[in-house]
Amino acid sequence: RIAYVNGRYVRHADAAVNVEDRGYQFADGVYEVCEVARGYIVDMKRHLDRLDRSLRALSIAWPMHRRAFELVLREVVNRNGVLNGLVYLQVTRGVAPRDFLFPAQAAPAVVITARKVDPAIAARRAETGIKVITVPENRWDRVDIKSVGLLPNVLAKQAAKEAGAQEAWFVDTDGTVKEGGSSNAWIVTADGRLVTRPAEHGILRGITRTTLLEVAAGLGLAVEERGFTVAEAKAAREAFISSATTIAMPVVEIDGSPIANGHPGSMVLSLRAAFFDVAE
Ligand code: PDD
């Protein structure tokens, strides 16, 4: 495997960053995960638009021209022979002696990796669906920035695993579901309306979420962008999550309560099936 690190393509096993990289010292950096399907990077433009917003929010400069970034992303995918899988990119504020204040000099540091993932794994998982647990929201209020500071997400997803589940949903003090540890959350109401939290309210604006809203419009589905409670989700006709790595993945159990008959819903499976016709 080959990784891109600060201007060089290196063997993945030899890829390394400086111990004083601010990503390592302070989680002072941002990232993106893009799905690779049939050799192309899905919704790359939207991912780079979001990278731009994350970088701006932290006053980190683009490490190279956006066009160059696109070329390098494709090159890493190609050099690793990835037809289906994912590409990971990370930009940090760079290397400087440890100090909280922004360094005057540091150049932003970039790491890009890619790996193959067998699409049959997610396809099989979508046939049975996944289980989620709920956990109290304990993150900061800038989760709209795709920061590499993910400790609450790590702890929540580990708690999910220990409970026999695959994702954890962060729940706000008002009882509404915010999003998963690495995904957005959706339900389908008894009368067949798709519901997902507005992206302006304390969640990451998922690229898959945005594209799925377009898929839903194309299928003529009724959509409500509003918050929903855990109780509403447990009583819903369907529940599911979305992310670059899962696309749309049925949720069949929340905190041990089965959703509907405990099998994946039909609407999430239609959205999943139509996704790659709409994604760019
Ligand atoms: N996670 N919410 C959070 C907190 C996320 O970390 C992610 C993505 C999403 C979904 O966003 P998108 O559709 O753009 O992938 C929502 C990635 C996959 C990760 O951290 O691995």
C-alpha cells in the first residue's frame, strides 16, 4: 500500500509524521472520508467543499491548490488499485514546538491513504441491518467542523460494540437524536415520511445525507428535516444511518427495542439502491 505524506508517495508501512505535528499534539486538524466506488471518488466535490469549510473554521490554509489536491486523491486511489473502498485525507496545522497558540511559521501537513473494502460486506450487513445504542451528547458545539478530535465518538462507538451494537446515537438534553458516532440518523414515520435532523442543529452536514436528500426527492418521497426523539425512533416504521462508508444502512434495533418487525425497511433499501445513480 502507498500513502501520500506531505508531498511524497511512500510505502504505507513507512509513512510517518513528526511527533510535534499539531494533529498528534492537539487534534488540531480536519479530515474527510470518501467512498470509492467502481474506481471513482464518490461526491468528491462535496467532500472538498466541506474540507474547505472545516479548514476555514480553524484558519488552516489549503496545503496545496484544490485542483492538485483532487489529482493527489485520485493518484492515491489508483496507486493502491482501489476499485471499491475508501480514501482518507487529513490536514493538520503542521509541525511546531508544542504551544497552544497557532504557530507563526508552520505549513499545513497532509496525509492521504486509501484502502480496498469489499462492497459485499456492507451489502450483506444491509440485509440484516444494524443495532444502535443511545448515549448522552457530550461533544463540543462545533461538530459541524470535521475535526480529527473524535474521542467522544471513539468512546460512544466502543460502548456500542460492548453492548453488541454497531453504532451509538448522541442524544441531546431535549431528548432528540443528534447523529451517530460516525453517521447521520434517519427515521421513516408511520405515514411514510423521511425524517432527519436539520444540518444546522449540532450535527455534521453529512455528504451522504445531502445526496440521499436528492435521491429521496428523485423518488418523490416526502421529507421532513426536523429533530426526532428516541421514543419516536423506537416507534418508527424504519430507522437507518448514513455515511460515506455505509451509504444508507438499516437500523433494526435501538437500545434493545426492535424497530417495526425487526427487519430492514423497504424505503432505506430503495434509497440505498438508488444512491449511486444520483451520487457524482
Ligand atoms: N464519518 N456524522 C459524523 C459524526 C461523522 O463522523 C460522519 C462521517 C457523518 C456522515 O458524513 P458523511 O456522509 O459525509 O460520511 C456524520 C466518517 C465516515 C468517519 O469518520 O469515518
